[in-house]
Amino acid sequence: MTGLPAERTVILTGAGSPRGIGRYAADHLAAAGWHVGLIDIDGDAAAATAAGIAERHGVRAAGVGADVADREAAVAAVDALEQQLPQLVALVAFAGVASPVPYLDVDEQEWRRVVAVNLDGTHWVTQRVARSLVAHGVGRIVGISSVSAQRGGGTYSKTPYSAAKAGIQGFIRSVARELGPHGITANVIAPGPIDTDIMGGTLSPERKAAMAADGVVARIGTPHDVAAAAAYLIGPDSGFVTGQTLNVDGGLYMH
């Protein structure tokens, strides 16, 4: 496989939330020397985050707003970032929405909302990024699933979320198979409970303890845990790893 270029850009979706995994991961990857492109539904937050990253780490960074569930918007966002930044080498698709609605109460609008952002959005951005990676003959793609998909829920979010996140795993495996001959790897991170806003807001110590009780490690996860996994999967040492799901869940799900 072609080695990764010295000047390389990673695009992250869903990187605008102050307490989100995507924003933390963007900072973590910039600290490791990656140039960073951010896509978020909140374009102002994405731009502000990018400006802060560039100032702190001396890399190039840019942020744009887009609803990734909208194909045209997703494609335009990647186009805009690619024009501003060095060679696009990696994607980490964090953009997602939670859904705590009980299954019997899920209506068509809720189902489509959750699947559109979590699954469709990952697909549209991935497809656009993949076109550039194939042209360059090298690249890394990381999709974000969830322990909820593997255990049938049991976390904050329920059925639509679990279904969409399960779809991410099949989707990324297929991408890995099709794009492997072009020098591209594709993998999944499946986080367990992580202390972010998607878990329903800041968690109390009591709730953290209750959520950690099912795992082997006596705590819930942090954004750093997931960011470090992403850094490995898009980095130079993971070129022979593809089509895999890396669980970052403290032992909550073992298979």
C-alpha cells in the first residue's frame, strides 16, 4: 500500500459540539500533525472550532456547515474543504443523532430522522471522500457504530439508533472490500457509553457509576478513548487492518 503523505488532511463530521467526540478527536488528530476539515450542522461552530485548532496546533484547518443527510450539501461541504486543505487522506464520520423513543412510539418522522443522519449521512460523505481517495490511491475511512447496535440497545438510544448503527458496520465492511484494491482501508469504531451530550447531557456521578457497572473497566468512556482509536485507524500503522470493528466500550460487549 502507498504510504501516507507527510501533508495530509482528515475530514471529521459532527465536530461542532463543545462536548462531542468529534470535536475532541479533531483536536487530538491536529496535535498529531493532521490538517483538519470539519463538517457540522452548525457551520459557525465548525468554523470556530477549526480556527481554534489551527491556532493551537499550527496546522491548516477549515470548518463548514452542512446537513450530511442531504447528499448535495454533504458533497458540497467536502468539495469546499478539499479546495482549502492539503491532500485528503482520511475521513472519520462522527455525525449522528440519538433517539431515546421507545419502539412502539417510533413514528415515520423519527425513524427517518435517525436513519437519515446516522446512516445516510455517513454514506454520502464517505462516497464523496472515497472518490478523492481512489484518485490518490491511498486513504483511510472510519465509520462510527455503537455498542447499542451489538447489544440491541440497552443504552440511552433505542431501536432506530441501534438499527442505523448496525447498518454502519455492514456498510463499512462493503466499502472496505470494494476499495481495498485502491489502497484504502475502512474500519468501524463501536463506542460504549461515552460522557458526551449524545448520552442525554452531562452525566451525574451516580449515572456514570450505573452505566459502568455492566462493563469490565470500572468507568464509562471519555472522548479521548475514542479519539485515540481513530488516530490509530487512520494512521500509518493500520494499513493491514480493514473491514474491522474496534470496540471501545470497557468490555461491555465481547465477541
